[in-house]
Amino acid sequence: MHNIYMLAIAEIGIFAFVFMAFIIFKLARQIYRYNKLFFPLIIVLLVSGIFDHPLWSLYSGVMIWWVAIGLVLAEK
């Protein structure tokens, strides 16, 4: 499976996925509100999840995701 959203639903279940989506939505909204310069980075990472799975299943992908979130939130 190459879609990380379907992969997440299969691995953690629908309720955990909804909770995770809520957290990501809140983070994206906070980034959009306070740091619009980095908002396209988050959108690119979210859209790339439709086409491939490294952001979910590989250690380097997980680190890219959380380092990007950390850098964006640290700029505030």
C-alpha cells in the first residue's frame, strides 16, 4: 500500500486515525495562522503521503516529518 492514510487506517484503526488527523489539522492550522512561510512545506508533506509511504513506514521519513514540524513551530 503506498497511500499513508490508508496504511495508517489499516495499522492503527479508524478511531486512532481520526485522532491523528485531528492533531495534524490543528498543527497545520497553527502553522497557517502563525507562520505562513512554512505552510507550503506541510502541504507538500501531506500531499506526498497520497503517493508514497516513507513518511509513515521508514525511520528517515518519520524523522523528516517531525523535524519539519519542529522547525516550523520553532520559528514562532
